[in-house]
Amino acid sequence: MLKYLRNKTMSVDRTAPDELTVFGVLDDDLYGVEMTAVFSQSALEILSVSGKWHRYTTPECPRALDMLQPAVGMRLEPGFRARVAKVIGRGACRHFANLLLEMGHAAKNAKMAIEYQEAAALDPGLSLEAFIADWRPDQAPPKAAAQSIHVKAPAPPQPAPETPPLADAPRPSGGMVIDLHVHTAPASPCASAPIDEIIREAKDLGVHGMVVTDHNYVWTSDDIKRLRDKHGFLLLRGNEVITDQGDVLVYGLERDIKGVIRIADLRAQVIEAKGFMVMAHPFRGFLITGAEQMGLSVEQAAQREMFKHVDAIEVLNGKVTPDENGFAAKVADALSLPGTGGSDCHEMGTIGCYATEFTVDINSEADLVQALHAGSYRPVRFRD
Amino acid sequence: MIVKFLRNKVVEVEPRKDGTLRVSWRLTDDLLKMEVNLVVQPPALEIIEATAELGRFVPKGLEDASEIIEDVEGVNIGAGLRKIVRGVLGGPEGQSLLSEAVLECCNAVILHFTRPGLEIGEALETDEERLEAVRAMVKSSPRLVRSCISFQDDSPIMKGLDL
């Protein structure tokens, strides 16, 4: 018997010479929403939008209807997906955002179909395949001032707060405390805090050092030295690499890895460089459900492919729930793998919530990798 | 008025006797006919089988979709899913139609597991009990905070939660 089914339907009418009216419905076991959006055909700009609920899950969901208007003025151009996800998804409802993205895609295809029909009327021999091969949606007239609809820019959605600290996580006991997992802007597109500000905050807090682990980004040693000298603070380089098995923190590998790499291939490179690999937040769940709801046991989790290729597991991460951190710690125990801690800081106010305490002095990236291999550390809760 | 363009999409999750989930995703519109099927193994939610079939006007680069999609076999529906799926299916400039289809399949699996928890809350008798159930859900899943209008700071749901 089916336990989940989602239908999405879209229809596009040409309601004026330069207007495409898109009607969309998203209907599944949990949510039922419909939207009507008018796009300009020339620029694929949203001219108006309205929505309606049929099924929802919290008493506050209906308020989302008032928050759809910031979509007016958005165009189908690079960045459209991210804008809709941020402004409509977070500011209103992710299901309306999902539907609006689908409607935008339908509007684009309708524009292509209409323009093909017009071209084929002039050139009856023109095949659809040949037309599509050369067609570009941005071959549109410039945005006319008369079509512009000015709306007040919505306040950017605030990021989710840090998760509550794991109450029984150990506190530092006099060792050297280093945050092993830090993101900075603009090196990590998902981060909002510049590195200078994060360093200042870390120093004020009393963290002894931090490792920048921007996503698939390698800082130059010159930049790091300049920042160390400027702030008089221990700044080291790492990397958070996207693998087919999830995010992996890598220390001691100075290589610019783009895209997604197979974890086994990354392992080979790290071994060659004598570096160190930590599986980052291995049980980070979804909005509502997590490993616990899936019925995943520690023994089953320990069998996962990802753990065959790492030297340690991040068991204290500032972006996951206490239960998820606790579960990661149990899996690390089961595998006899050491655990690390890091804030996974992306914005101000979050650095150092978790960190790793070393029993030896760390002054360089070589020191760090050596101490990690030697096991001279433990994960700690640092900031309340 | 004759409609200019029509699209239907459906995704369904079917538990099978062997404990796996079969996810079937189908798209039909004026230009494209496309089908993606995944087999997902709980509880790790590993994609153990992935197939794709396209017809009508197949977009450039997707002629070998049935082979390309095999690259998601072995991927777990879990942390970093979007980056991983978009990455293994060709990177940010790659096969967006195929990767978005796989991501919609994965989202359906997540919602399949989300449903039972929401059903428990819905079965409660009073509005106050249901509100408390939602608040308990937020407390146990802080990622919900500010994730949509229901969980913004000014929402009555968030009153007194101190998150």
C-alpha cells in the first residue's frame, strides 16, 4: 500500500500578448497548495502571484499566503532558484516555493513552445529539435520600465539558531582548545561572517585557535600567515570536502578539489599526503525526521561505507541536534574511532560552541595533523 | 482559450515486502516524458538501484540518462544530499533535470517518514494539545526554527520556547 504520493500539475495560458498565466497545484498526503502566477513572456518576470491552501500541518501555515508577494519582480535568471528558496521558502512556505519553481520552469517551456510555433509558421520546415538546440530563454527584449513592479525588499530570513549544547559534553581542562570546523564568507557561499570578525570573536571567547574548513576551498598559506600576524591568533587550514558519502573534514591536504569526489579517491589522496580525515556531522537529519525515526541502530550505522575511509568522527557539531551528536558518539565508540568537536560556524555568535582540546601544543598545520594522528585530543563543549 | 503548455508530475513511495522502498517519479508535459525509479534501503536510506527513461524531446546531454543515473547508487539520503546528488550527476552545470528528479524522489522518502509523526499530533483532541505537539517537535528539531513562516520568531508556536 502506498504511504506517500505527491502530484504536481501546471497549466500555462497566454492571457495577453506578453503574459503567461501559470496555474499550479501541489497535492500530497501532507500538503495541498495551489498558486496562480503571471509571468511576462518576454522577460519571464513574475508580474503577480496568489496562493491558496487546501491542506497544511501547523496552525500558522495560512500566514504564508501574505508572504508570497516578494516573489513579484523576480525573474527566471541565474539565482532564481536560490532567491525563491530563501525568500518564499524560508519567509513563507517551502511547498509554495517548490511549486513556484516548478511553475517558473513550466512558464519557460511554454515560452519556448510558443516561440517555436511562431517560428514554424514562418518556416514550416523547422523541426522542434533544431529550434530547441538554438533556443535561449534570455533572448528577450530588455526589461521595460513600465513593467517594473517595485516592492519593498523583504528582510532576509534569519538563520536558525545554534542547537542547544549537549549538556553532558566534557568541558576543557587546561589543554589547547581549537575549533576544527569553521566556515567564512565569502569563501563558503553558505557563510555570512567575514574571517576577520570570526577571528576577533574567537579571541574574545578565549579559543586558542581555529581551522578554516571552507567548502572545497583552499586558502593560500600567504593569506593565512597574513591573518595570523594581523590578529596574533593561531589560524590553520583545513577543508570540508563533499564526497559521495557526505561531508568530510580534511587536514593536511593542500589540494583544490572541485565538485563531488568519491570518498575512496579522497582517502587515497589523504593517505599519500599523510593527512587526516574526519567524517563531519554524519547523522545530521532532516527538518523533522532523523536517524532515530528511521530505526537506525548503532550497529547498522557503524557498517556504513563512509566510516571505512576516515580516521575520526565529528561527534560534537554545532549544527546538529544533541541526539544526533550523541548517536555519532555511540557509533564512534562502536568503531573505536576517536571523536572531534567543531562549531561548524557559518555566522557570528556561533564560533567555539564545540571544539577539540589538545594535550600538546599546536603551532602549525603539521603539528595539528601529527596530534590528530597521535590521538592527543578530545571533543569539548566550550561556549554556552 | 486553448492551453499553451501542460505538465503533470507524480512521485510515489511504496514500501515493499523485502523492507526496501520503491520510489517512482514520472513527468509528462508537452515536450518531455520522463520516468525515474529508485529503490531505497532503510534504515540508512541508501539508494541501491536507480533507473531513468526519457522520451519525446530528450534534452541535450540526457541521451544517456539511464547510464548517468547509476552514479547515485550507493548515495545515502542524508546530510549533504543536494550537493552530493547535483555533484555526482554532473556538477552545478550538469544534468539538472535528472538531479532534480532524484532529489524529488529523496524528498518524497523523507516526507514518507515524516508523515507518522504528524499523524500523531493531528490525532490529539484540542487545539492546545496540538499546539504543544508542534512545540515539542520544534524543541526536538531545532532546524525547524525560522525554516518557514510557522517557525519565525513572531509565530505563536515559538512563544516561550526560548530557542
